[in-house]
Amino acid sequence: MSTRTIQGQKNLQNINQASKDGIGGSPLRPDGNLKVKGEFAYSSDMWHEDMLWGMALRSPHPRANILSVDISEALKVPGVYAVLTHEDIPGSKYYGLEIQDQPALAIDKVRYHGEAIALVAADHPETARRAVKKIKVEYEVLTPIVTEEQCLDPETHGYVHEPHEYKSHGYGNICHEQKLVSGLGVTDEVRALADVIVSGDYEVGMQDQAFLGPESGLAVPAEDGGIDLYIATQWLHVDRQQMAPVLDLPEEKVRLTLAGVGGAFGGREDLSMQIHACLLAQHTGKPVKIVYSRDESFFGHVHRHPAKMHYEHGATRDGKLVFADCRIVLDGGAYASASPAVVGNAASLGHGPYVIPNVKMHAIALYSNNPSCGAMRGFGAVQAAFGYETQMDRLAAALGMDPVELRQLNAMAEGDFMPTGQQIDSPAPVAELLQRVKDMPLPPPLDTEHLDVRQIPGALSNTSHGEGIVRGVGYSVGIKNVGFSEGFDDYSTARVRLEVIGGEPVAMVHTAMAEVGQGGVTVHAQIARTELGVEQVTIHPANTEVGSAGSTSASRQTYMTGGAVKLAAEAVKRALIEKGRRRYGWTHHDITLVGGKVVSESAGPLVSMVDLLGDEAIDLTREHHHRPTVPFDKETGQGFGHVQYTFCANRAVVDVDVELGLVKVVELTAVQDVGKALNPLSVVGQIQGGCTQALGLAVMEEIIVRDGKVRNASFTDYLIPTILDTPPIPVEILELPDPHAPYGLRGVGEAPTVSATPSIVAAIRNATGLALNRIPVRPEHLTTERPGEL
Amino acid sequence: MEFLRPATWDEALAAKAEYPTALPISGGTDVMVEMNFDVHRPSAILDLNRITELTEWTNDGSVVRLGASVPYARIIDELSGPLPGLALAAHTVGSPQIRNRGGVGGNLGGASPAGDAHPALLAAGRDVFVEAASVRGTRMIPIDEFYVGVKRNSLAADELIRAVHIPVADGPQQFSKIGTRNAMVIAVCAFGFALHPKNGTVGTGIGSAAPTPRRAVEAEEYLQGVLAERGLWESGDLLGAEVIQKFGELVKAAASPIDDVRGTADYRRHSLAVMARRTLTWCWNDYSKQIRSAA
Ligand SMILES: Cc1cc2nc3c(=O)[nH]c(=O)nc-3n(C[C@H](O)[C@H](O)[C@H](O)COP(=O)(O)OP(=O)(O)OC[C@H]3O[C@@H](n4cnc5c(N)ncnc54)[C@H](O)[C@@H]3O)c2cc1C
């Protein structure tokens, strides 16, 4: 770009430092030091000469008809360049990840608290804010449809989307539905086969991704009539695919470059300000930047689906599971977002990593006037795990069995079948993970002689000098799929270029992978080093000049884009060796690339890459597709629906002040099979991060919604764990290769988020004797609930 | 927006008299957050940070005069001897960054029912005064008359807080606060307690469980009565479970909390009773140890 801009040119510089670390090593992340020092350029730090600031007017009502929008006063504010409503949208007015049911700006009605209605571009954010306040909207406020009962009775309470508007396969206010039956299903005859039956109703609150970098981006209109968007997202190409029709531009004229991402966790899988910034840039012909404030961020992205679940499990006297029945109701909120996939995961993974001969399942996502819910780390599987793991503890108690032994007795292993009929065709060491987590040494008991207030629940606020504190221990295990499922071909593309720069062979890796903090760029460099035998690797900024890398979600990027980098690097390697064969007539069959040289394992070094390459660059692009899957049958849920499974087991040790209901997690142990740890340090970081986010869901994180309105859109009242809430997290890693995956690796990021929450709640139950059927567990639940049956 | 930066206290008072709607800013840990959230759009801001005397304190042996802007971190480091209750409360405020900036003047200025200094100030006794000044002169506002409504105090539009006068502790003091996480948390509710053996009184302060911070008057009177009737100030003997229990119940009864996103009214009542029992027990144990070692 010719004009002065700030876009984070430094963010990737440290990766260019030469390293010997290939896969299996733990080179440090390039962004680590920059982030700690405050030098990393996030998307919100971008700047462009002459840029305007965009801002949205949002609905204060969860459900209302818009009678009129008067923008005239806003337009008169000096410094305002544009005020837009849906009428100004040049192309299609709707977008959506899977179902295009969401208007880019509200049309005649609003369906959730915070829905964007109009946009302002001004020369200063304060000017934009003032102008937004001058837009006059006349609403006819309607009673929001917010409870399951209201949603399922549209005759009485109305429709969130009119039936004729439906773009999904849903009906009523149901956005998506998945049933599943296996074995004999669950009938009275099947129930009669069980000696013991336990059932329960469970509830999961609405968790937020709570990433620290608010939604932001910079849209720059280009001379060719297109747009360049610098954006913090999880998937550049799917953003573009949704944006182009609305902007009425061909996809190639919508060019996206990844800007510094401040966390994602699923919350950037949907569009937020992308279309808005581009519409304003198109309209004004000027660069437009949008940065959400913290409260706007809570309205600007989807959340984790709150869930209500009913589970029933039957087992024989000796603990063998006979059947499991489950109904899961997920509140998807106003728009579909990723609801169909969330339902698919909940239905197919909702019985956990257990062999159960007879299964029934019914999972639905509702349309409601609550905030939209979509992707968040472990989606569908997280909610269900709280249900089935609580059931396992209940069943163990009813049978008088050890809860870990009960799980091990029913644990699935390689060769077993999922309730979907899919055979597990790679290691599934569920029983072993449980054994290992149980065998890890326990932390010492609370030292009441030398109390350290930081170790006691609440004691930094001086609530206890040791009184009322009871220790509890809980276990859990979980299952998550890796990659996109149900027939989706979420391929990844990678371009690898090998050339001589400054007398050294240098590999360049170019993908559209969104580095959201997971360490993908570090792993890409490691893969290139391993495959090409070079030390110098540069990472090209991620953009849409190269093919799609799919989403940074579903624990898939190392598997999918890492796999693509491997394929492209292997192709470059073959091309280089072929070049050598042509030039030198080699006939060896054992040629490889090591230490900047072409080497025959038997004959030794053949030639340096520098000499072989000369001035020429080898530049190849490859796509990586995972093995195909199929959609689940709508009625039976049967089908080879998932690419790969991943498992994690946890043990939580908690101290609870049982009088005050305050909890301190003392230790949270994790054992996970990762197939192959490409970067062990990053793997441990992912597992610890996943456990911490699970801890948040267990004891504090919830968006509180009353009558469709969000009540705690701030970090004052939406609490995430601080360092003092985060215990030591010992991690043990197993590496049992998956023969279907590159390097045998297994996606890492989500499994601990699925499994850790139930272990913490189990530990609190163990300490208190309470039932605790709802998460997050709040202090008042621990002081007012009657001891439950365990 | 005007930005006023007086260099002296007199200039500050003059500025406040001229611009009564000017919003004072000290540590800014409330003001800046609220402006960021667009809660305030003050016509003017009155920056008190150049007035160094506001960051000073003095102790004449019986009363500490605490400058309005002395940050919490310094209260913890320098005043935990004479003001143990306030220092404990200061400990629970926010994070190190907040404790380096925020102070009691700002807590009083905001007068949030959740402010952590308030229960400790109330418990420190009826002789705690807010020194409020204006071009018209200086007023010593008793702490019991300072809080008048949700986030409202009894300052006049032209007044600023110069200092808080707090008696030096003559007995044990405690402060407890409930939060839904283990650090960096706004109080769900809080309780301050102090023994004042010199005049045979006890002090209490309830936070986040009523429209304003308030004292549990009946609980104080009950306990004072028991201590006097049974000669416990002199003997330092055990209080007994019944007294502790009753005290907790009376503290609970003094609260009028609501349900909100931070917690339920029931939980607030319940936890106040627990905190009251615990803080009383801790203070009394310390006190009787002192009596016994003196005997
Ligand atoms: C992350 C975070 C965590 C926090 N945690 C806590 C907590 O745990 N407990 C707690 O109690 N508070 C907490 N707070 C709130 C805040 O830090 C405290 O209320 C603090 O005491 C405010 O002091 P300040 O000097 O920063 O006040 P400022 O923000 O400068 O001012 C606050 C109010 O007082 C007025 N004011 C300031 N000085 C004077 C004066 N001399 N005369 C008259 N009016 C004046 C201002 O006009 C304003 O209304 C937190 C804030 C943040 C941002």
C-alpha cells in the first residue's frame, strides 16, 4: 500500500529466526514476547491515513418491530460521512455461516438485544458515537420469545422467524434437530434389562468466549472497485464467501488479510463488523476502521449455547451400561450461526466415550429472542459432557462402585462403535487415560498450621482463616471430534516456496490459516524444517491470495493446514530431488534433505541445496483433504460422520468453604492422547488453556440473560478466571499415532474444555454432598441447595 | 470538555466553585471506566493529581488524617498498624494496578454500595469524619451521614473531599468480602468489624447489601450490651456460641439486599451472617489473647 498504514508488520518477524527445531521440538512462538511487552499489533491497533471510524446503532430490545428509522439528525453532525441502513446494502441483505438467515442490518424487525440497525462513519469515534445517538428509531416492542416452552409453542407466543422465511430445515421455532437410535433404542423392554436406572436434568449457562481483543478491522476501498479488509477472524475465506454477495462484489475483489487476533475460541467464526466496515468504505470511498468496545463485543459475537438436558442411564448390577436416553435442548438464539453443527455434535457425542448397547438421543437447537449462540471451543460436546459425566457419578453411587472404575468398565476402545455406527479406527485409550490421571500423585492436604491465604477459597478477601473448608476430588473423561463433520470437506491449502536468499536455502510458507494464538505459525515452520531440511523459514502473512485454510476451530488446524504444509513441502522436496536427478543423474532411492543438503542415506551428501537451486525457486501449492464423512441420518443418527476423535481425562481437587459457598480449585490434572505432539510446549499450553476455560464454565462464567436482555456485558460482571483462580495443571501426554492423520497427530485444543468442567463439579459435589445440576456453580447454589442424592 | 488542572487545593476549590458540574478525578479507576462505558459525559474534568497534599497522611497518635488520594497500596504498606480494618479492605480492592491508583477519596466520591472502604470506615467508629471543603469553608461530615443513596453522598456541588479522619485502632479490626472469584472482584457483599475497648463500643459496616453502606446498629447494641453486662471487656472470656450466633443473625437482619447479577438477596444475607460470626470470633480471640497476656 502506498499510503502510511499500521497493520502489524512486526507480528511474524521473530519466526524468521533460524532454528533447528522440526516437529517434536518446542521452538517459542513468534508472538509471545511481543504480546507480553505490548508490542504485538492487534487488529484494533491498525491505522490508515485518512481513515474514518465506523459504529453501529444496536437495538435495546430483544424483539420489536421497527416502525421507522430517521437518520436525518445524525447526518447533520459535522464530521459524519455516512449513515446507512439495510436500504443502502447493494447486494444480498442476508448472510450466515451455514444458513443465510441473518440480515446484515435489521430489516423491519429486531430479533435480539444488540442487533445492529444502522451504521455511521465519522472522522472520529466520538463523533460517530454522538451521531449514533441521534438516529431515531421508532419501535413496536413485542414480548420476547425466550423460554423453551415459549419457543415450542409458536401458536401462542409467535415465531422468531416467520415460517415462510425459513432457510433451515427447521420448523416451529426449531432451527435444527438431530435424532439418533442405536441397538434396540430405549424402550420399556430395554429398560427392564437394567438393574439400576439413574436419571437427571442438567443445565448449562451461556458461556462467552471472552477473548481480550475486541472485534475490529480496517476496510480499505481499492481502485479496482474492490475492498481490502484487514481483519481478526478465524477463517478468511468463509468471511469472504459471506461478504461478497452482500457487497455485490465478485469474491476476487474482496481481499482479506489477517490482522493481529486477540483470541477467538469460536467467537470469530461468524462475521461481526466485517460487512459493516466494508459497506461504509464502499459508500464513503475512504478507509473505515471499526473497533468494538468491551460491552459492544458482548453483543457483537455469538456465545456458547445454553443447554437443558435430560439423561437416563441404565446398567446391570455389575456396572455394565445397558442403555442411555437423552434429550438435549440448545438455545440457539435469534440466528442460526453454527447451531446445526452444534446439534450434530451434541447428538453424536452426547453419550460420551462409552460403549452403550442401546441408545436414544434427541437434540434440538431453538430459535429464540435470546442472544445468538454458535461456535465456542468444544461446542455441543461441552454441554453434553456435563450431563453424561454427572450421570456416571450418579450411577457409580447408585451401584456402590468407584466412579473411575465404572467409567473404565464401559470405556470405549479402538474397534468399538460410536452410537452413530461409526467404528473407532484409531487408538481410543479412554480407560488408560483414566488410570493415568488417577495414578498421578494427589496434592498435599490444606496446611492449616501455616495458612497461605492464596490457597484458601476467598481468603484473599479474608473470608476464612481455615473455617468451613472441605476438600473434594472428582474425575471425568470426555470425547470430542476433530475437524468439520457430516460430509463437510473443510480442506486446507498451503503454498511452500524454496529458494536461496543471502546464500542460504529459505522456505516460505503461505497459507490463509488464522493464527488466533494457537501457535499454528510455529508448527508450520517446524513442519517445513522437518520436511525440507532447512533452518530458515518465513511465514507469509495469511490472506486470500492463497486458497482456503478452513477455520481455526474444531481442533483442526494442525491436522488440516499443518497437513497441507506437509503435502506442499513434500512436493517441493520431490521437485528438488527430481531436479537433482535430472542434473546429476542420481539413481539412489534413499535421497532426503538434511541440514541444507541433498543427502543419500547410503552414499552421504550429494549436493547443497544452494548449489542445486541456484537462482531458481520451487513454489508449489497443495490442498489437504481429510477422509470423507457423511451426514448423519436425520432419524437414526447413523453415519460415518466424524473425521477423528480425541479424548482427555481430568482429575480436579477443590477446596470449598461450605458455609460461604466459595470454591478454590486446588489442582486440575489432565491426561490426553495427542497422537503426536508436534510442539510439546504448545500442546501443554493448549491443554492448560482448555482446562482453564472449562474451570470458568464450572464456577463463574455466564452471560446472564433476563427476558432476552444481557445483564452483564462487561468484565466487571462477566468473570473469567484470574491467575489466582487457576490452579497448577499437571499434564501428561500420550502419543498414540492415528494412522489416518498427518504425523499421526490428533487435534488438541478442545478435548480438555469438554472434559475438565465435569471433574470440577464432581469435586465440589464430593466436598459438599450437593446435587449441583447446573453450571456455572455459584456460591448461592452451595449454600441454599439441599444435599442431593448421590 | 474542559480539563481543569489546579496546582493547589485553593485553586481546586475555586475551580469547583466555578464549575460545580466538573467531575473530580483522582486515581481515575472509576471515572475513566465510566467514561469509557459512556456513563458520564461531564462538561468538565477536575484533575486533582497535581495536589500532592492529597496523597499525604498524618497520625497524631489518636486520629489518622488520611489524604483523599492516598492510594490503597500505601494504606496497606504504611497504615495497617493504626488502620487495620481499612488496610484489610484495601487489600481486597481490585488488582495491584488498581491499588496503586485508587484511593479512599475516590471510593467515597463514587459512594457505590459495593465500595470496599465503606464497611471498614463505618466499623472504625462514629468518630470517622469526611473532611469536605469548598470556597465556603470546611465541613466535617460524620461517616454515618455521608452516604445518602445509591451512589450518592452528602457532598455539595461545590465541595471536594480533602481527607478522612479515622481514629487509630484501639482494638482488633477485621474485614471480609465475598466475591465469585478469588481475586479482582467487586463485592457480592462485605462486612467490616471492629472492637473499641476504650469506649466499650463495637463497630460494624455492611457493604453491597443495601442501597448504601450501612451499620448493623442492633447488632452493635446487642454485642455492646453483652460485653458490658458480662464484664467481658475486662475478662476477655469466651463469648460463647450463642452470642456469636445472635450477632450474626442481627447483622443479617440489618441488611436489605436485592437479587442482581452478582448474587441473590438470600445469599447476601446468609453470607453476611457467616462473615459477622467469623470476624467477631477472630477479633475476640485476638482481644482476649491481648487481655490474657497483659494480665
Ligand atoms: C479493575 C477494577 C477493579 C476494581 N475493584 C474494586 C474493588 O475491589 N473494590 C472497590 O471498592 N472498588 C473497586 N474498583 C473501583 C475503584 O477502583 C475504587 O472505587 C477506587 O477507590 C476509586 O478511587 P480513584 O481515586 O481511582 O477514584 P476516581 O475514579 O478518580 O473517582 C471516583 C469518584 O470519586 C470522585 N472523586 C475523586 N476524588 C474526589 C475528591 N477528592 N473529592 C470529591 N470527589 C472525588 C470522582 O469524581 C468520581 O465520582 C475497581 C475498579 C477497577 C477499574
